[in-house]
Amino acid sequence: MIIVSACLCGVNCKYSGGNNLNNDILKLFKEGKAILVCPEQLGGLETPREPHEILQGTGESVLSGTGKVISKKGKNSTDNFVKGAYETLKIAQSCNAKVAILKAKSPSCGCGIIYDGTFSGNKKEGNGVTAELLIKNGIKVYTEENFKDKNF
């Protein structure tokens, strides 16, 4: 089983209220190979919601208690992002998922590259909160940008 960001399968859970439909990933779901999650909704955030970024750190610093996830207007939503990451991990463990395909650059789901916390479109190296937690627990994380050619 594969854990997949729900927005990648057309679920309108993106911060703006829309989605990031990827037909190749939707195909995996339709084939019964994927379970959909939205860590931000699992953490208690509403849709639509303000955009969020990790301020001065990465998912690793958020999980260790030194980083913060802040909305564009300055609201601290760190607890929601951490809760959503742990809820996603519970789902992954309950279905014995070894792989996740998550939304690139997201403060929850980004893997390898995330937005830099300035809300300017600039990026930095690092993982989102959920991606970091899944990786730390032995789950291989891909994004919609690098999952192709994998044997799922």
C-alpha cells in the first residue's frame, strides 16, 4: 500500500481549496494501491486555509521542537502540522505502507525541497514535517515530481 497526498488525486484539500490532480497518481488510487491522506486536515486545519511555511528550519527542526510552521499572516500552526504528521504515520503503519507519494515543496509533504519561510516563492533544502516523520520511520517518500519509473 502507498500513502498519497489526497490533493494529488483531485481531492480539494489544498490550502487554496483546490487540488493538484496528477492522473498517474490517481491511477494508482483507482487500482487500489493507495490510501489518501491530507496531513494538514488530519492536524485540524480547515480548507481553505492561509498558506503556511516553515520558518527558519525544516520538518526536522519542527519535530525536534525548535522550528515553527507559520501562516502568511503570522499564525503559529506548528501543533497542527505535528499532529497531522503523526496521524499520517499512524495510517501508514496501520496499512503497512512502505512508500508515500506526497506533494512537493509543501510544509507538510515536501521532500528534499520546501519553501523557505519568506512566502516569496524561494525554496531551500529540507523536508516538510510529515515527510520527515515518515522518512524517520522507514517509509520511502517520493513527490509527484520524482515518483515515475518506480515499480508500484
